[in-house]
Amino acid sequence: MLHIETYTANIVIDAKAKLGEGPSWDQQFQRLFWVDIEGFQLHIYDPSTRTNRTIDVGEHISAVVPYLKNKVIVALISGLHCLDIETGTKVLIHDPEEGRLGNRFNDGKCDPSGRFLAGTMSLNGELAQGALYSLSTEGNVSLLVEEASISNGLAWSSDHRTMYYIDTPTLEIVSFDYDVAQGTIKNKQLVARLDESEGYPDGMTIDAEGMLWIARWGGKRVSRIHPAHGKVIAEVSLPVNRVTSCAFGGEHLDELYITTAQEDDSIDQPLAGGLFMAKTGVKGMPTSYFNQGQTANWLERLPKRI
């Protein structure tokens, strides 16, 4: 019988987020970006001071990735934008689903070459209405996955040749062969099929040993899964049901930050919507920055708006 290591996550910020999501560690400036999708807020957590700054973006914000010191790339309901975190100014890059008012963006992350991949989903729970898109470092958008229901977790292997992906209602983690030079995928394979009773697969990250960490919506846990056989080998327990995503951060990338969401009735879960952290004894992979943290001149020429 496979031994499962167990860990406990502790509250870091009792943020009361409606739908906390998308943690992304900025190792250059030692800060954690994360979002409250339904609260329309970008959060910036500084572990050194234990302070959490919020920016109201005025609409659904589903994913954030680091770009420059004062700028991040975000997926908003109105499309992919560059956001100045000092002024609040937004620059629209592209809206690949313009006119599809029944959808919003969901999880997103940069690939090892600095492209921003972000997926969509139906606001009304309709199946197969979403997709996964890739924003190149030149500003072009391509379609990678069609007919996704809730496009969710993303991760890449350390050799960049494999991309892991979650479409939540399928209860599956799948992999694709990834061409990091071209940003294309092929050869879809099943990695793991999860047990619904332990929570739906949501956001995902990968550690330095190549193991996948999957947030389990409705399951009060994050599961560590070995991609070679798809089995759970470790779990982090939380005192809230709706565990949404996770990312390694901290000076040594050994702190697993975990986002959560509130329920319609969270009276018995007062910490729901908080940001949690667990020490698991393993380290994560460094976050990839948009355009690898270099200024994209084409982006700087786009019109700004508030």
C-alpha cells in the first residue's frame, strides 16, 4: 500500500476572498500575486512584512503573472491586459473571446519561454464552452485547446517538453508533448483520474522533483501526485472546502501558498477565502515571467485606459 505523507496548511492572510485564485510567485521582488475573481481584486502579498495590498480592477480578474517591476499581465473578463500595479492603468492586449458574453477567463500561467497561457469557462456552468489560449511574446494569440469546460491548472516539466493540464469537470490531469520553441501541443495522454469524493482538480503547480500539486475544490486538501503512475503520494489538509490553487514561493521556493474560496454559507468555515501556506519539505520550480521579464516594446505602444 502506498504511503501518503500528510501536512497541514496555516492561515497567512484572513482575506475573506470570495473566490481566491491564481497564486504566482515573483522571485525577483519576493512577493506573491494572487486574485479574487469574484471580488475584482488583485492581491500582492509581501512575506517579509506579512502585508497584503489589494488593487480593485473593476471586473473579474482570473489570473496574474509577473512581467516587469511595476507591471503584470492579467486575464480579465474583458480580455488579456497589462496592468500597472502602481497606477492601476490597464492596457488591453487582446480579447480572444470578444462577443462571447457568457464566458470569462479562468486559470493562466506563463510557459518557460514567457508566453501567457490562459483558459476560459462558461459563467453559467455550460460544458465545452471554454478554451485554452496562448499569448505569444510578440502579442499574437493562438488556440491550444477547444471545448474545455473549466480550463484550469497548468504546469510544465523541468525539461519543458511536457505540459500538464486540467479541465476540472473531467476529474483528469492530462499531459501534452510541448514544443517550447513554437508553443504548440500534441499527443494528449492521461496522467491521473481523480476521485470526486476527495475534491475536483483545480489549480496546479509542479515541484523540483517533477511531482504535481493539485488543489482539490470541495476536498479540503492539496494532493501531491506522481505523474508516472497517477497516484496521490502526499496531501496538505486545510480547514476549508474550496481549495482553489497553489504555488511555491518564498526565498528558497519551499513555501507552498494555497488560495481558497468562500461558500454560500461559510459560518462553520471562518477562514474560507483566506491565503494559506504549508511547508512540505520540497521546493518548487521558479515562476516564468511574461516575455521572460524583458520589456515587450510592442506592448508599451498600446493605448492605455483606466
